[in-house]
Amino acid sequence: MITKQILDTYYSQTFDIERFKANDPCGVVYQLMEHTDRQLDIEIGALLVAMISWGSRKVIVPTALHMLRDEMRWHPADFIINEEYVCCYSDAKNGCVYRTLNVSTFKAVCQSLHDAIKGHHTMEELFVGMPTKDVIATICRWLAPAKIGTMDKSACKRVCMFVRWMTRKESPDLNIWRSRSQADLYAVMDTHVQQLTQNLLMNKRPTWKSCEELTNIFKEWDADDPLKYDIALMTFADNA
């Protein structure tokens, strides 16, 4: 049974940042940051890594590394702005980028990002003054070709995770979007998280309602850094 005390203990005593980064998709974004400090590179790279972050981390991580290193040569911004994606994944087996994400769909996502960021130096500047919920909804629309979900049908897990990466101050998150507050982040809700937190939630399915419900609980536990409990939950699950 998940409680605040259990998660506080996991966050303060059990969570190993370096081990986490070595095994989590966010670690690939840290590798990207060894090759570029351009904010738009980091934003686009992290978003595309988050987009493919479903399934086994052992498969996600090498897939994300191939995408950023081999297809984008560590410069995702140029890849999108210069439309280099038109010729990407030319040797993809069976036209597949990752699981059900095929090359044509990936290119459609890249075109959507190209149109969204045109004329802007960063993604962050697009979202100045925008409520976090609206930021999440906007990014879901950008990624619509990949069918990652919308608030009326899902908890938007991967987009919430991306926004956490960009905003939250403490490692393993990146604290790139310093104009935004980590107090306004939303829980990263999927089936596994929903199962772990059943004792806390009225909503028993991984929907946006359950995401909001869990977010509000986290905010009651820590109003300044509610998403530290997301990290604690992941650590709990890995050790369960």
C-alpha cells in the first residue's frame, strides 16, 4: 500500500540518480547534452525520446540512442528545421522506427514539429504564460500522427514525463524550462502507476482524471515539488 511515508523514504534513501540515468530514457538526453548545449536541440531530442518511451526500457534506450546519434547526429534542431527527416531511417527494417511507430508516421511527427517551431529559437518561448495543462494539450496535438493520446482518452503519460524532464529542478530532471514552475507539473500516469496507487485513487483507470487526482495528492504532500513522488514511485516499482 503506497503512502506518503513510504515514498518519502524511497526518494530520500533508496533513489540512486546515476543508476536511474543509466537505465532510463532520460539518460539518453543527458548523452545528447554532452554534444550540444543548444536549448532547441535538447527540447526536440527529449520530446522525441519521450514519444518512444513505452515498453521495455532495455529496448527504448538503444532505440533512442540510435535516433539521436545515428539519424540526427546529435543535432535534433537542425534535423527538424532543415527537414533532414525526409531521408531518415532509410535502412529501417520493415519500415519500423520502434514497435508500432513506422517511418512514415515518424516523418509526419517531424513535419508537425517543423511547422510548430518555425520562427522560434526554443520551445519554451512558445509556452510563456500558458498553463501547464494547455502546454500538455498543445504538445499532444504536435505528436498526433503518432497517436500518443489526448486528455479525453488518456493520461498523456509521455508528454507529462517530457514536461517534467524540462521543468523539474532536481536531477534526474533537466531544469531547462526555468520560466515554468515545477509546482504546476502533472503526474506521469500509466497502467502500472495506477495499479500501484489504487489505494489512493477514486478513479481506477489510467485516464486524465486519475492523473489530475494523483497530481492533487502529490501537491498535498509537497506543494513545491509534487513530482518528486513520481520519481519515488518509479524507484518503488523497480524495487518491488
